[in-house]
Amino acid sequence: MEEGGLATFIPYTEVMLGLAQAFEIVAALTLLVGLFWSLALTIRTYRLSHDGKLAYKTMRQSFGGAILLGLEISGRR
């Protein structure tokens, strides 16, 4: 192997750790955006229908989807 390549400047382990942290940050942001989006949908649903059960179901389903998406992005199951 040739010396002086890119591997001498950036170790493989550091690159992989950086990528893993980037994916975890994206997953956390996905959860936050999903939470606020779910809240907005819930408020909208309640204002239009005045049905608390329907609003709760909307919140549960939309935030549940955001949680699943966040888990998929982070790679944890």
C-alpha cells in the first residue's frame, strides 16, 4: 500500500464514527419535526371535527410513523 494517501490523514474508524453521529443527528431531527408535525395535524383535526378521539388517533398514528422513520434512519431496531 502506498504511503501518503488519504488513509494517513483520516483514519477509517473516525470517518465511520462521524457518519454514525450524522445519521443519529438526522434521526433526532426527524423525531422533532415529526413531533411538531403530529401536533399540528392533531390541532387541525380537533378544530375541524371537535372529536377528541379522532384527534388522539391522528396524533398516535402520525407520531408513530415519525418514530418508525427515526428508528429506520438511525439503524436501530
